[in-house]
Amino acid sequence: WRERGWYGWDRYGWDGWDSWDRSDGWEGSQWRADSADQSTSPSNRQSSRPEVAKEPPAVSPVRPWWMDSPVPGIPSPRDRPRRWGSEQRGYAEVSEVSHSQVSQVSEEEAELTSSAARWLTLAPAPMPSPAPAPSSAKIVVLGMPKCGTTSLHESFKRAGFRSVHWALDAGQEIKKDTRLRLYGEGADERLLGRLITKAVQRGLSPFALLPGEVDALAEMNGCHWTSKQKDAVQAYFPQMQYLREICDAYPDAHFILNSRNLQDWVKSVDKHNDMRERLIQADLPGLPKGIGERDEDLIEWVSRHHERVAAQFMHRRLLKFNIDVHGAAELSAFLGRRMEWPHFNA
């Protein structure tokens, strides 16, 4: 009570002091001069109280303000004038205001008041979870090409995911794919690595320029010759170049680090068109131009990438998926959906 300015009430109790509401002899914190000769004890003060000419009109009992949430017509605790110990140190300003405000409370407002009181006693109902952002459903493959990316792409599609593989609409027109791979025709509109690079350079999230319906990236790297003389390569490996940006932008994504026996991987690279030659001519993180003719160079490059991914995604949902020993069971458990594991182009 003292925190609210009701000083002195705790000594004699509420009932004794409540009868002073309409006392004409009470002014502020003391009696008027004509009442000064009366005893200061509560009992004597009560007996010497001057006669009240007219009793105030009866009002319906109202729940105290500290028990209910404020509603229209009832002043909030902060706005309610305090009877004793307030700045005015008096009661004259309070009585008429409080009675007039209470009399204006309708039955509907009283019902609202009781409803508010019931609401205060209940635990708040949990708010519905907001719809996840498009990025929260992404499946991102972070491994190298020729490590089962085509098989992963097909597995995602069969499970109902909208997957893309190295380029938009890849596989629909072989001639266009060949010219994109060889000379970069349509790279600005189709090549995933190029689209991701442009997004990051513009300050956007890495997958911002991909179609909104895409929710799985089976392979995001790509490299192509920049001239018909095949003396320079433009390479995009976002899983290396923008690994941290991808990790930070998509904390709820499912990441898959696909791998295989590295000796077998090198053999697969050698068999896939001119991929080995393009890797040698490219300038990539950890693999400068001109490096990669030795098998050991490529094996060390891939091994360091695997170590970096494992460290960067230590606290993320990361599946280390070795295509030589893992399959549908591991994918199903990780993605929470029945998955198949077909084998394509390995």
C-alpha cells in the first residue's frame, strides 16, 4: 500500500477509515480547527465526525481496479486519483470523480471487466507459428560434381521436391546445355553458380535470384570456357566461394555433403567430357590456375573442402553422405520423407 501512496491505512484498517468518505470535517491530512479538540484516536475521530447532510446515492459494487484489467469507463491504476498520501494530500478531489465514473459503468462493461479478470488468470494461448520463409525448406548439396549429384537430383524429384541441377531447365535441351557448358551461352539466365554469384554481389541472399518454387539444389557449381580457343575458364563454385554466406542465410536448411572414394572421383572427372581440363584452367579457392594435373592436387583440394564444410556447419543440419555406402535409409531419416536412391551418371 505504501508504494501506491496509501500511508497510514495499515495501522487502523480499511473499515475504520472507509467511513470518512463524506466527512465535512476532514481536510487533507488533519481535522479543521473546530475539530482540533477531539481525540486523535480512530474511535474518537469516528464518534466526533460531523453529521452528513445527505447520504450519497447507492452504487452497485464494483470490483477493485487492482483485480481487473482496465476497461472503458473505469480509470486505470495510473490515472486513478489516490486518496491518501497523494500529491494533493486530500480527499475532496477524489470522491465526486470516482462516484461519477463508477456510475457510468454499464452491464456490458462490467461483463468485460469480469472477462478481463478471467483472462488474467489464464496462461496465454500459444500463438500460431508463422509460415516458414521459402528458404527454410531448402535442401542444399555442398559436395563436388561427379559425387552422385545427378542421383540426388532424381531422388529429390521423386520425393516431391522441386530440385535444380547445375542449371535451370538442365536436361531439357541437350544442345543448349552443351553450348552453356562449352561457351557460357545463357549463363546469366540459367547457370546456378552465376545466379548465386550475382545475388551475393548485389547484397541479396545467395538463392534470391532462383525461381521461388525451387526447394532443392542438387548441384550449384559450373564452369565454362570463355573462348573457343579454350585458354580461359570462368568457374563458379558457390559451395566454396560463398560457403559462409550460404550457412548464415539459410540456418534452417538441410545440408548434404556428398562424397565418395576420392580415387574413384578423379577417374570419374577424367571421363566426364573435358572437366579435368576446365578445372586446371580455372582459378578456384584452393586450386589456382594451372594446378590440378596431378591426382594428388585434386584429392587434397577436395579433402580440404570437406574439412571446411564440416567445421562451418558443425551446428547445422548436415548429412555426410558417402554415395559408396549410404543410400535411401540415410536420406529418408535426414529429410523426414520416404526417399529412393537411384544411380545415375556416376
